Amino acid sequence: MVPIARNLAALATFCKSITVTLTYNLMRVIFSVFTLLLSCFTAMAQQPSAGAAAQWDQILSEAQKQDKIILIDFSTSWCGPCKAMDERVFPDQAVASTLQQHYRFLKLDAETDELGRVLAARYMVRSYPSFLILDPSLKVLRKEAGYKAADKFNAWLKDAATNQKERVPGFSQQKYLDFPSFYLSAFGEKKDRKKADSNLVRSYLDQQKDLTGESAWAVMNAFEMPEKYFKYFMDNYPVYKKKYGKSIEGKMAYGLFPELQKAITAKSTAGFVAVLNRIPQFFDDAGTQQATYLFNIPREPAFFIMKTNFLDTAKTITPEIRLESATGMLMTENLPEAVYQKAAGWLLNYPGIEQSNDVSILMSLALTYQRNGNKDKALAFFQKGEKIGGTEEGYKDFINYYKKKLSL
């Protein structure tokens, strides 16, 4: 019986070892398959089709032969400001003349044109309209987004044409870059866009030898960074800033916002101020960024007292920022009297304020003088603001709001 028992025990041990080995090998197979699939999803996208590549080559060749620089207008079919540019700005005689003299003009739909999608991805164009100016050797001279009035747009075009030594930092002269397919899927028509899985972003960044390179930065800038990579970005911020310029500030602003939300959730004004005090190390115009964050505070007395004290004492805050903040604070209901008095002081002490023709400022003056008991001045500034803005459709509701608030 003993030998049989020993054999059975040995058999059990053997079976157990086989089970463990099979389980281990199975897990290795599953992991290998997962890694293979992930690498497929992060596979590098190749150059555009032959037709789109030939189109771009022809434009570059024409610009070279004509000794012109290239303006690309990135637009979409649904973009209102894009249509306004087409209707009001590009037909302008001065704009048309500047384009004719200095530019090879290319208008691309960033969603439906293949070349539009490829170049939008290459040059990190995510808002419309966007305007990119390059020379034929692919030096990026200017990059701007948003509607511009004809006179300002023409001045911008002329400046780029006559001052070609300036360059937009961070863009190499490489014609195409190898981007992961999930990055390119963020471009194109809205219905076809796909939000990248965080695992894909992490896997791609894990494979990068240089996280400050163009392709890596494009991915980091386009998607939410995994925590360890945002920390890397913060720790190496001077390197990114030197390479990519002010364009990286938007990503930093987005990355710091969750910390502000944590402070708001915890009702911690001290925590909020701690984040504000970190801003100067990251932003050139720190005061403007601080004011932007302060604009989004809860409408609670403690936070408005914190806001008032910060705006009044921080060295980064200019009189112009205080003035703009004052106009908003003066029309906010149910704030501590000390907040109103401080905001009124910023307003009234601003040089030449009573000669202003800004409707918002005039209404703020009317509100302040009424609060201080000077009804005649309150009425005078309201009437001046009503005269300036009352005929414009966008101001009617605004003026009626103040008329009711002032009981006029």
C-alpha cells in the first residue's frame, strides 16, 4: 500500500506541475498576443497616397519656381468663422493683392481632403480656421488660428512675407512624420474620429526613446497624458519650452486644471492659491493665466475673498487684469461687501476710466456710483453706455440687464 500511496502522491505533484506550467505558458501566449495587437494599433502611419503626395510636391515646386511662400488655409464645411473669412476677408482687395504678390495659396478641408488631414496632423492643427505659412524648404514661418479682420490679416501676411527669418519653434523641415495610427484617427471627419484608448497612448510613449521629439510631443499634446508622462513633461518643462515655445502652455494649463478642481472639491482656498503660485514657473504671461483660473471659482464668499486678496497682492497681476476682473465681480450677486469695495477701487482708480467708451466699463461705473449713493453719475454713465451700445443687437440684452439692476 505504501508504494501505491507514494506513486499517487508523485502523480498528483506531477499533474500539479503540468497545470502550473501550462497556465504560465498560456499567460505568456495571451500576453504576447495582447502585445502584438497593441503594436498593431500603434503601428506607424506611412506617407499619404501617391496622389496627395504629388499634389503637395507640385505646390512646393511652384512656390520655389515663383519665389513665393505658401499659405495654407485649414477649414471645415461646418466652421462658421471659416465661411466668414471666405465671404469677408479673402475677397478684400488688399488681401487678394498681397496673396497674389507673395503667396502660393492653398485652401484645404482638414476633414475631407486627404492632403488636408495629413498636413493638419503633421502640423498639429486642431482648430479652424487655422493658417500656416511655410517657405518652399518647409520652414514654418507663422501659425495662427481663428478669424481675423481683413486689415489685420493683411498686415499679418505682409509681415510674414517681409520678415522670413522668424520661425515657429518646434517644427522640423521634414516633409512627413511617422505618427501612430491612433493619432491620425483623431483627424478627419467628426463622425470618423476615434478617441484613443489610454493604453495605446501609454504603449506608444513607452516605446519612444526621445519624449521631446516631434511625433512624441504631437501625441502628448493631442491626448490626455498618463500621469507619469505628465510628470515627465513638468520636470522637463524648460526643455519643451525651449523647443516648442509658448505653444506648450496650453497643455500645461490643461494639466494643472485637475489640481484646481481638487482644491475646489475640498473647498480649500489655500490649495487653490498653492496652484496659482506655481503658474509663474510655467507661463510667460502668468497673471493672465492666473486670472483665467480665478474666473472659474465657485460663487462662494470664501473663494471670492481669496480671489480678491490674490488679485490685490500678487505681483503678476496688472491693473488691466484687476480692471477686467472688477467688471465681473461688480455684477455678481450676494458677495461680501469688502469684495465689492475692493473691486470698485480697482475700477475707479484706473487711469482715465471715466473717459472710457467700453460699454461693460460704463455699466460697471454706473453700478458702482449707484452703490455709493451717487445716482446722478450712475444715470449719466448708464445713458452713455446705452447710447454707444444700444443700437447693436449683441448689447440689447446686456443693457436691459443693467437697466433692471439699476432700477432705471
